[in-house]
Amino acid sequence: MNERISQLSDAQRTCLRLVALNLSSKEIAQQTKLSPQTVDQYLSKAAALLGASNRREAARLLLEWEDPAFNKSEFKPNRLASAENSPSMTEQVNVDGGQHGGAFWLARQLPPLGGKRHDLEPTEVLYAILRVSLFTMGAAGAIIAVVIWLNRLAL
């Protein structure tokens, strides 16, 4: 097993550690600055190399090898990804693109596209859906009003 794990690249190890955190390929790609397809390739090659049937089993095998005190029943390792192994993972990914500071105020009213899973209550989900539908109806109404106005102008 030691020789199999030693054949894993640093990127494959990082992706496996993030799988152990229950992240999807898209979330792993955001944190590692890779494409989701590349993440999937790394994980499938790592699973094949370790003789695992899936990505979760491969992540478990890696964590058991790295940390013998790993608690199998909880699947909660003490150490998953350290800053020395993956410096790019210390950066937090801002899902709504807040790096631009003065973003358009209407964009902040809409729920973020993609990104991490939410922990909203059902009423909060309903409120978010209502906001999106009202925004869509308002935009469609404005477009219809402009078309009618332009049509009357052309006559």
C-alpha cells in the first residue's frame, strides 16, 4: 500500500482529502483552481491506483495511511489538508464574486449561482425562489413595456 500511495501526485492527494470533507467535484475545483473535469480525472486515477471502487473509498484509504489514529466509524480525520501540502487551499473562495467590492446592488439580491450547499430553512428557500421569480417577472414586464413603447413610436 505504501508504494501505491507514494505514486499519488500532490494534486491527487489534495483532491482526495477534499473528498473526505464531502465536497463535490465542482467545490473541489473552486478551491484548487482546477476544472471539475480535471478533478474527476485525478480522483478516478487515484482510485484506480489505490484499487478502490470509488472516490470515497480512495479518500478513506489515503486518510488511514496518513493518520493511523483515523476513526473509521466517524470518518472525521484530525488532519485533512494542511497549508504546507496545498498552499492554494488556504484561500477562501468567495462564491458571489465579492472581490469587486462595489458590485451591482441587484446582483446581491439574487441567490448565488453554484458554489457551496446552503443551510437555509424551507421558508428561506421559498423566499429566495420568490425573489428570483419577482425579479424575472419585473425584467420580463420591462422588456414587454419597452417593446410596446417602441412599437407605438414606429407607427
